[in-house]
Amino acid sequence: DAQNGTELTRYTNASLNTENLTNTTKASLAYPNPAKDYIYLDFNTKEPQEITISITDMSGCIVYTTPAATYHAPKHTVQIPIQNLPSGIYNYAINNGSAVLMASGRFVKE
């Protein structure tokens, strides 16, 4: 449950929106999906947080990571270049400065 941190995200619809159950971060893969050159990841924070975004392939290998940056409330859109990735399915994860998973999802690279 959300009280003890064992359930971190809830998938809210088929477009891969995710919502953190503590309501401190809300994230979604905004557009496009499938993607060709860039994905845009929208997220909201209720308080300043140091955030890192990572992209992994289906085997769990990290293929892209943003540098840690502090994001202030409320809304942010991060552009992530994916043009050099091979076609396939990838996962994204938003982590805070303590490496705690805040939100995650999946997208398709054309």
C-alpha cells in the first residue's frame, strides 16, 4: 500500500499515464507514443525535488540518464532524445535525489 511504500505507481489509463500514490509527483509520457526522435515527459511536483530520469531497454540496461536537477513546483516537460536508440520498447523511471522511484512507464521507439 502507499502508506509503507510498497506500491509506488498506479496506471491510470491505456496512454501510459502514471500517478504517484503519495501525490507528490504526477507523470505521463506526453507525446508521441510511438516516438521517433524525442519523447516528452510531463510531471508535476508539489515541492522542490532533485529529479533524475532514466531510460532502460527491456533487458534493464540503462540507455539514457538525465543529470540530476532540482525541479520546483508545479509542472515540467522534459525532452529526451531517443533518435540514436534502436527500435523497440523502453521503460522510463523518474527518481528523486534519494534514488526513490517516483513514477515509471513505457514507450515504443519506432
